[in-house]
Amino acid sequence: MIGNWVHKALCGKPEHENVNFFPDTGELGGPGYVNAVRKSQAICLECPVRVECAVYAVRANERIGVWGATTPTERHRLHHARNLSLDVERFHLTLKKSA
Ligand code: SF4
């Protein structure tokens, strides 16, 4: 179940309504997919609930979409993390450095 954090979600703001947080996985790795993921991740990295969002998506086994800046592949990798919140924060730091 999604928590109260969802009310603080930046992706729910009108200014981001045209950003595709659920790119077509049929295009996985293609330029359209990569572009949509990058745009979504940039917003997620500014979102105050990015850790809660990513932790939720990993635990809920969300298979599509960008959640808390994570893609399905990254969530799969995080699935067995011992300290999920900490590993998500580390992932966000890495992503910020590479931006
Ligand atoms: S982290 Fe990204 S997907 Fe999650 S609530 Fe924030 S903007 Fe939306």
C-alpha cells in the first residue's frame, strides 16, 4: 500500500504532467525510453519523497515505470539489499554525480 508520502510527490504536480514516468518497456534501451527515464529521474532527484517512493516500489515489486529515480532493472538489483533505504540513498547520490 502506498503511504502518505504520495501527497508530496513531485510527479503529481501539474508542471510535470507531460513527463512520462512509465516509458514503454518494449523500447527498453532505445532513445525514447532512455530520454523518458532521464527526464523522470531528474524530477525524482528533486522530489522530497524519493527514498520512500523507491523503497515502496522495490518492496511492492513494481515492474514498470520510474519510481524514486529507479528503473525496473535498478529495483531488481536493490531487491536483496540489507538496508534498502541506505542503498537507495547511495544510488541517488551516484545518479546525482553522474548527472
Ligand atoms: S520520487 Fe519520482 S516517482 Fe516518486 S513520488 Fe517523487 S517524483 Fe514521483
